[in-house]
Amino acid sequence: MKNLGLVHIYTGEGKGKTTAAIGLGIRACGRGLKVLMAQFLKGTETGEIPALKRLEPGFTLYRADCSFSKFTWEMSPEELKKAGEIQNGIFQYMKKAAFSGEWDVIILDEIMAAVNQKFLSKDEVIEFIRNKPDNVELVLTGRDAPAEFIELADYVSEISAVKHPMDKGIFAREGIEY
């Protein structure tokens, strides 16, 4: 019997959700599976980008063409509208890719933020989770996973923040947090 593609969620307030998803993707790539990862609401240069480039075409990262230099709470109404259009474009691209037959693993990094910010329809994401191709492994990351997503998932990992250097005034460090 062929293994069916399952649904994973990495959520919670702790550090490491994206890192866990990338780790799963690297493992899959190492076994010959094709991985496509989209990053929602992330536009700055991070350390995983050059590393993942070396794994192409087995592990491909898809990001929006524009850079998000502000947090959503800092954006004007026009910027929020544009950000929503971009996030929706990424989601539509990833849905099409999932059904193309080209990819074995689809990672939707920070999709929870895109849904919680109302850039994406929660119902549309639920429909995608329910109707994804049976052979596609689906990974979703981000804080505050909706209960409906958790109910549909096969794996749910809650990553909690017990301690964080930011509590001591140590902010994001290159190569560790970004």
C-alpha cells in the first residue's frame, strides 16, 4: 500500500517552526522527494535562502517578489491591501503546484499569519487541506493555528517558548534567528 500524504502543523509561540519544516523538507529531499516551500509574509534575506538554493531543484523555495520591510501593524491601509494581494497570489500558486503532480511535499511557511491577518480565507485554506492530492505531504507553520486546521491535521507540534533571549534584550542574530 502506498503511503498517503499527511498534513503537518508546526505552531506555537516558540522559536523553530520554520526550522522544523525546513528540516522535514531536507529529509524528504534527501530521499528523492521533490519539495516546494512558500514563505508568507517573509521578504527579508534569511540564512536558509542560500542554503536551500544549493538543494534546487529537489527543494525549491518560493517567495514574493516584493520585500516586506514592515510588520503588518506598521502598514498603511494601501500597504495592507497590497500585502493581501501578494499573499493570495502565493497561495494560488502553491495550490496549483500541489495539483501539478510535480511536488511530493508542499510547505506553507507562516500561512497561519496570512490567515490570522485575514489576507487569506480560512475557509479556502480548509478546503485546500481537505482536497489536496492524496500523495502530497502538506506542512503548515505559524502561530495560532486555527482549531479547524488542527482538527484536519495528522501531526500537530506545539512549539512553546519556555525561555527566549529577547526576554533579556538579545534580539535576532544573523545565522541563528534569520
